[in-house]
Amino acid sequence: MDGLRVGTARLASRNPNKARELERLLPGWSIEPLDADDYPSESGETYYENARAKASFGRALAEPDAWVLGEDSGIEVAGLDGGPGVQSARSGRDDPVGWLLERLAGVEGDGRRARYVSELVALTPTGVELRGTGTLSGRIAEKPRGTEGFGYDPIFVPDGESRTVAELGNEWKAQHSHRAKAAQALSSKAG
């Protein structure tokens, strides 16, 4: 099987933050976003379906010797019946943090329980598929705090912590985030 130890990978995403984060999480890799205009819509019902669609799309465009990564992630909040889930990236458009806090106004206790989910699909140059899933449980803070990370990190407080992911910082995130756990699961399968 193609090894996951060292190589070049193309991330089927326009998000340079995800590419940099995954590059830190997969030591020895050089990960670059795939330059494409017409990514498939994230219309799957699961994170896996969306990640797989991105990886398949990227496999058709990437260099023959490159691995292709597709990633989909989201946040699931108890007070929103598990939403926004696979719609996380499209919720709140320019201000997802403000959007989520507005929907949770007046919600307390277990209604603020949440988890991050990340699904990572890798397609090797020969088309072999590897998959890793990671979750991080916690709760939604009352207001944004911290400056590192991106997305919902300023309002997500992991279990056992009093600070948000944005306050805990990128070094903490590289070890404990949902995406870090997905990358670790993927790496363990590639041997």
C-alpha cells in the first residue's frame, strides 16, 4: 500500500487554514490546497459523503503521484438538535460565531453541549481509500474569547477545560482537536 509517511498531498478545499493545520498534523507531508473553481457542492447527508466527494473530485484533477485529501467537519450543538452539523460551513456565512450565539441566546446547561466532528478521506495515487474520523466534545461559551484557530474555535470550550480552543491555541489544537484525532486515525491505518 502507498505509505502515508512522506509525500505530497493536495487538499480538495479552498480553505488554506485547513491545509496548514493538516500539514502540522501529518508530519512529513507537504499539503497544498487544490486550485479549482468548481468544487462539488457539500450536499451529502454525512461528513464522510462530503469528504469522499471532495477527495474523488480532487483525485481527477491532481498530479498522478500526489495523494488527495478530502475533509469535512462541523459542529453539533445539543440545543440545536445536533445542528448545524454538515451545514456548519454554510451557517452564518460571514459571522458563524455570531449566528450560533444568537441561536443559543437564553439556552443554558445541557443545551450548550456540543461536539466538533471531522472526517478525513485520503485517496492514494493508485486510488486506495483511507479514512479517519475524530471528535472533540465540549460546550459553547457565552461569548467569543481568544485569537488563535478559526471557525467556531472562539466559542468552543473542550471538556475538562475552562478556556476556548482559540484561547488554548494552535499548539493545543494540534494535539487535541477533532481534526488532529482524524489525522491520527488516518495515519494509523496507512502504516
